Amino acid sequence: MAEAAIELKGISKSFGAVRANRDIDLKIARGTIHGIIGENGAGKSTLMSILYGFYQADRGEIFVNGERAAILSSSDAIARGIGMVHQHFMLVHNFTVLENIILGAEGEPLLKTSVAKARAELERLERDYGLEVDPDAVIEDLPVGLQQRVEILKALFRGAEILILDEPTGVLTPSEADHLFRILRQLKDEGKTIVLITHKLREIMAVTDNVSVMRQGALVATRRTEETTVEELAELMVGRRVLLRVEKGPARPGDFMLSVRNLTVEDSRGVKMVDDVSFDVRAGEIVGIAGVAGNGQSELLEAITGIRRAVSGSVTLDGEPVELTGRADPADLRRRGMAHVPEDRHNMGLVLPFEENENAILGYHWQERYLKGPFLDIEAIRRDAQDKIEKYDIRPPDTRLKTANFSGGNQQKIVLAREMEQDPKVLIVGQPTRGVDVGAIEFIHKRLIDMRDQGKAVLLVSVELDEIRSLSDRILVMFAGRIVGERSPEATEGELGLLMAGVEEEKEAAQ
Amino acid sequence: MSAPYAKLPAWADYGLIPLINLFVAFLVAGLVVLLVGENPLRAAVILVEGAVGRGQAIAYTLYYATSFIFTGLAVAVAFHCSLFNIGGEGQAYVGGLGVALVCLTFDSLLPWWLTFPLAILGAAAFGAAWAFIPAYFQARRGSHIVITTIMFNFIAASLMVYLLVNVLKPAGSQAPQTRTFLEGGQLPKLNWMLEAMGLTVRSAPFNISFLLALLAAFLVWVLIWRTRLGYEIRMRGHSPRAARYAGVNEVRIIIVTMLISGALAGMMALNPVMGDQNRLQIDFVTGAGFVGIAVALMGRSHPAGIVPAAILFGMLYQGGAELAFEMPGISRDMIVIIQGLVILFAGALEHMFRPTLQSVFASFSPRSVGIEASRGERA
């Protein structure tokens, strides 16, 4: 093993009594790609934030290239050659690539000279690492994959020898992700050290040399990637055996429950987000909509569920038309048997400052069983919430606890319990397992299959291709607001990936 | 670790933090008093004695507090819908018109206990009507309610001056005010309550609308936490997107909330107009609408916090007047500074001491801040 680029010794960090990192020892060899994997809240981000100077450790030491380093701020980290690519890009949208890259590293009071110097340096970096980006392009005109490249260039421009990437593939198509991995390998070959934080086991296997697993603030294992398996890593992450593959029988589709015809939705600026989309969902089947985030899936869901106004088209729910104009009423759709687990759990599906029991009736609070005249029937509401907590194993089992204090997985269970227990005809589900830990994913997937087997029509939208493939009976692929193809779940990832990237769009249209 | 700090127990959240903020406010105010060359300790003694030292003082303190409870509740109800109604001043002013019209019409016909409910309706209706216009613009057109309500304060002021000078002033009078209400338009005083406790009150405007204010506080609690409407108001307040998702009609909920808020602000007028001056005068609100913002902030928008906060501001008003009288170095403006400091620390800097306090709590009693709870879920 080569000399360690980074060595952490006994790092501990507490927030109040929450021990986010406990006594972590970690060695990252120079010139390797080192994966750090763990569930949400396992302490990955805290550890990297300590390394990058956002937080200071309560105890422990950091060595960079064998030298003890006090990293008190991100500028200390940059000075030591550590660069970070954040999950959410830190770019100024109406600035050019070059302007973003020199931002904060201008060096001189007048821009002219530093810009010229930066341009030369940037061109060298692009040449050396095969990271082509037009320095004069404005960020908001660039696709997400290129924006990420700008983030990497930003770090390299500041002299980073050690690059930390936090969940870099969340916004990328499979082919963009592959491209990113190629770049990472090339950076490795140039002698850079890369730390890759992710919760996707597949990526770890594909690109890393070594992998460390975190669980509940502790580093539980470090393995050489070639000597481990996906199953072993999953078990280390969760602390028990997990079923990665969902077991399900064949679908028995029944009547058409949800029919969408020529639906078009525009955003507030008048840009078409959903463009002439038509499809059907039948009772007893799960139809999955695959696609990279931001290709109109959110707008499609919101239009169907009456939250967002559609421009044209029609939707029928169990044979009856659905109002798509400004008079659309989500409450009316619920009465007619449409349940909706929204993509945005934090702002839409739940009111985080509410007590758990208050969220357990959100959207159904008009039902007589929760009311006594104009008053809320607090007892009935809490009893109902208690039942759901038991049935869906929501932890902690406290109906009075503020919803914000539940973990992501349990918050999602609160939403699922509320929507599924209404016994709907149609269940619309957006990103059911985003930010949810592996153990809860297993539970949620099982419940969705149960709903299907009970004869519900399920429409599933997810950016996780694995999830779409393992749950759906039919897969629709959405790109740039349009359905660009339908595939069976047996379709290969490569095939779906090409559709998601819009590559086969023309071919489809020609057919 | 998105939420490094856990929650505080309720008693610390609603009790300890306001007390610490208040203490710091008085500490800084003491420095200001020191700066003008007076003894801050003596000033504090005068202020407290002037506010609660005698029966007379207590009666005045409670009289001021009555107005602040109404305006504080008005601001709080709007806060729950995340609307910042700073038009309480104007809504109360116009509410006074409602009170006066009822009293001028019925004071010779009905006894006070029949005029009173009509005056409550008049005050609420006029206050609500004044809040309706900004509410409608916010709900339908997205005009920011902070801007429109503050503008409506000025419009109310001009309108009332016009009405008092040109319409309501009795012929031959020089003062821009209505005639004095007869007995049927006068609320009974509550000074006997204090006297029953062994205090002496010479004459003070402390009247029965204090009880109405307490009742209103209770009803606001019921509304916000125990009714479907209140549930929808809070839902919209915390997350407009969640409200849309849940099928709550945003236009309706904004307008209804503002009508309730305006009605509560309007009811403040009962206290000075019908309970004290027995006539409608220019500028009778004297800033109570704005104090209501501070009261709601300090009371954390909860009626159980608003009532004590209103009494505290009543004390500052009453004790401050005494202080300005007793200490020549301290002018009326100094009192405004002290009130401003209380608003600054209790309202604007509300969260200043919270993180420190939270880590203190977390370090010696993790359970009390719900940390065990959020841990156990992963088990």
C-alpha cells in the first residue's frame, strides 16, 4: 500500500448528545479511489465536513500526506490540497464557467489580469484531464453532467490533490455516471486521490479500489473492493442480512384505472415540462416511469394529482374525468380514490413541525371520523395514528413526537401508511425511497408489491433505475417531458440508460 | 446530521428562553440608563413600583395589557398562517369606528350589557373589513401583505381624521371627536376586583373588556389547536406546498385568517373607546397595534404566552410613564428605548441563546431533548 494521503486517527464528533462520529480511524492511500458507504445519518457527511473544515472534531487527529494538519476552515483544507465536490453544486448560475472557477480565488483587485491567467490554467487542466468545458459558457445553459465537471475543475484549479465527491451520481444518467467514473480513473492515473461518498453499492463496486463502511457514526469495516461483494457491504451497512432483490409474482392486470391522454404541462415561465404524454395504468399492475431527475416527472405527478394546472390533455380516474384546470382539487381526487405519495416528502407530503398524528391525517382531515363538527376529534386522530404506527412499524412509536424528529425512512412510512390505509383505487408514488435507509427500502418495496397484489393501480416514478426495474411490470421512460419508450422490466440497464439520455428518441419517433 | 441540535423541553422553550431574553434586555437598558447618568437600580425600582406597586398602578397596567392582548392575538393568528399582519394599528383604529357607531346609535336605547355584544360585533366587523382588502390582494394577486397592511394603517389614519373632523364631530365643537356616549355606551369598570383583593384604586380605566380579552385568548387557542380551520391555517403557515397537496384552498384560508386577525385587532378598540374615553378620539390606538407584534413574538404566538407578554408590556407602559415622571433625566423616549430593547431581544434575537441552551441541556440530559427518541428508531 502506498503512503497515506489522508490519515484520520480517533476522530469523534458529537452534536449535543448525538455522536455523529465515534473514534474513527481511516487511512486513504495516495493515488487510489476510496469509497465511503453508509446509510443516511451514518456519519459520512459529518466525517467529510470535518476533513474539509466545516466542522471541527471534538477529538482526534488528521494527517495529510503524513503531516499533522489543523483544518479549521475550508481554506485550510484547500491550502492542504483537499478539494470537495458537493452533492448540490455550489455554482453561480448566471456566471460563466471561467467566472465560477475563479470565484473566491481572484487573487488581484482587478479582474482582467487574473482572468487571463485563469484562462490559461483552465485550458491546461482541461487538456491534462480530458475535462472539456467551454470556459465562456454560462452555467445555467450547461447540462448537469457538465456542471459537475465545472465543480471538479474548480477543485483542481485550487490545486487539489485529494478530491472528495459527495453523492456525485444522484443527478446523472447512467451514461453520464460512467463518464464521470472514467474521469475519476484518469485523475487517479495522474496521481490524484479520490474519496467517493455514496450509498449506491453498484458504484462502489464499479470504480473504487478500497471501501469503508460506516454505521451509526462508527467505521465498521474497510475492505479491498475486489475482495468484497455487494451482499457483504449491504450487510455491513445495515447490520443484518438484507434482501436486495424484491420477490414478486406475475402481475394480473385488470381494468384501466388511470388513463392519461395528450397531457401537456408548462412551468411558470411557459416552458413545456410535460409534452403530450399519454399512458394507462391498470388495476393490479405497477407502471414505472424512469428518467433522470428534472425531465418532467415531478410536473406530471403534480398535474395528475390536481396540484399543478395542466395546459391541455385529459386524465380519467376509474372512468371519470379529472379536472385539470385551476379548479382542480386534490381533496376531491382523494375522495374518488386517488392516493398520492409525493416526491417531496419534506415540503409536500409532511408538515415537519407537526406532531406525527397531525401528519397522519394530512389531506384526509376533512373525513368525518376525524371531526366533531368544526372541531378536531383529537382522540380519534391519535388512536388512528397509533394503529398506523403499529401496522407500519414506525419508530419511535410516539404519535406526539414532532415529525422532523423521525428518520427519513420512518417519515416516509408515515406518508405511506396514511395513503395506503385509505384503500385507494390508484396509488401515485414519487421517489418512494429517496433518503431512506436500506432496511426501510425493503419494507416499502414489499408494501408497494402488496398494494399491486390487492388490485390497486400503482404509478411509480423514481430516478433510481434499480428500483424501477425491480418493482415495475411495465417501464415508461421519460426524457425532456416526453415518454420516449416503453420497455419490459427485463430490458437491460444499458438500453434504458440510452432512452433516459434521449439517445433513441429519434428512432422511436420514426417507428 | 442535518439537525445538530435537538429540541428543548417545552418549559425551557416557552419559559426559560423568554426570561433570559428579558433579563438581557433589561441589562442593556440598565447600561443606557447608566449612560444618561441615572442610577439603573433606582430606575428599575421606580419602574416596577410604578407598574405593580399600588392598586392604582396595577389597574392601569391591566388596562394597557387588555389592548395588547387583542392586538397580540391578532398578529399571532396571522403568524400561524405565516402572514405578517402589521396592520393591527389601522384595523384597531377602524374597529373603533364600528364601536362608536354602535354606541352612538344605541346608547340612549339599550343598557350597556346589550350595547356591548353589538359593539363587539361592530368592532370585529369593521376591523375584519379593513383587513379584508390587503388579504384579498395577497390571496389573489400576491401583493405582499406587509406592504399593503402598513399602507392601510396610513389610509385608516387619514380616513378617521376626515370622518371625525367632517362627519362625526358634534356641531359647534372644536375637538375632533364624537360626543360622549351615554351610560348605555359605557363599559363597567373592574376596579372593584382589585379592591376586593385589598388594593385601593382611586380611578382607573381598567374595565370589563379585560375579561373579553381573556376569553378571546382562550377561543384563539381552541381555534388554532382544536378546530379543522386552525389545522388548515397552521398547515398553510408551515408549508404552503403541503396545504396545496392536502387540498386546502389557499385563497380562502388566507382571507379567512386575515378576517379573524382583523376582527381581533378591531376588538382592541372596545377597551379605550367604550371602556375608558367613552368617545371616539383621534389616535386613540397609540401604537397598541405595533406593540401587538412584539407581544406575539414574545408570546411565541401562543395565547398562554401572549397574555403574560401583554401584561409585561402593560407594565412597561405604565411603569415607564411613572419613571419619566419621577426621573427628570429619563424622558418618555427613554421608555421607548427600553421597550425597543425588549422587542429586540425577545423578538428579533429570539434565537440568540437557543443553541447554547440546547447544548447545555443536551449535555446533561439527552432524554429531555428527545435524542434517545430519535436514536431508538434505528434499532
